[in-house]
Amino acid sequence: MLLFELVNLQMNVDQRRERQRLLLAARRLRAVRRERERAERLLMELPWSRLS
């Protein structure tokens, strides 16, 4: 019984760790996308006289 509980506990810890890793990856992805969109928006707002 103790072995079963240890295995179950380890699976729960692994699942929690994996879920946290996925959340961090998603948060990082959103930050990168937000930064890219911000840069594109700033480029679009540049006056055309500066580009020529």
C-alpha cells in the first residue's frame, strides 16, 4: 500500500510540475508575441519621411 501511495504522489508531483512548465512556456510565448506586435505597431507609426 505504501508503494502505491508513493507512486501516486510522484505522479501528482510530476503532473503539477508539467502543468507549471506549460503555463510558463505559454506566458513566455505571449510575452514574445506582445513584444513583436508592439515593435510592428511602432514601425507602422513611423512617419514616412524618416524612411526615405
